[in-house]
Amino acid sequence: MKRRWIIGLVVLVLVAGATALLASRPIANLVDPAANARRDNRPRFGPDESRPTGQTHVGKTREELISELGEPTREGPWQIGMPSQEVFDKYKGLRTLEWEWESGKFLASVHPVDGLWVCFNSYWVPKGWVLD
């Protein structure tokens, strides 16, 4: 009797753990990690888009970014996250382009280099996440 009770408790703990794991990530992404990208009609930003992914587009020009992602949703003179003043000093005139989809947003910070705007920082940010 005691052995059955212990086995039942172990099974319950395992089921609860598996349920918590599945609930922490969208089911569609567990089955098909590219499901959100296809649904949003956008490129993938990494193998696991359930977490922020950085630096995927560093070195690309503004024109290359727009060619790949379309016109940005927003653009302005802000940086990604909460940078130090050193970032603004190093990348004079920086601008951040932002693309937004149902499953998240992509940000790319660019600065002028020899007449071109070049990306020096980029992040995929899934819905519900905040970069600081």
C-alpha cells in the first residue's frame, strides 16, 4: 500500500512538471519552431524564438534590413534596451528601426558609416519580453 502511494506521488510530480514545462512555451513552437514566423509572414530570427535573440543582423545596411523585413513600423533616435551614455557617444547619430508582428518585434540600431547606415546592434524580442 505504501509503495503504491509513493509511486502515485512520483507520477503526479512528473505529470505536474511536464505540464508546467509545456505551459511555459506555446505548443505550436514546441511542435514547429517556425510556426510563428510563417503565421506572421516574416523571417525567423533564430532556432529558438521563445527568448530574445541578439546580434543576428549586425553589419547589414539599412537598405538590406528593409529589403529583408519591409518598411519599419517605427524609427527614432533611441537605442535598444537601456544603454549607457558610451553607446550614444560611440555611435553618433544612431537610430533604431523597429518591426512589429503578432508574435514579437525586431529592433535594429544603425549609425552612419561612410554614407551608409550600418547595423551595430539587433534583437528579436518575443511578445511578453522586455529588454533592459
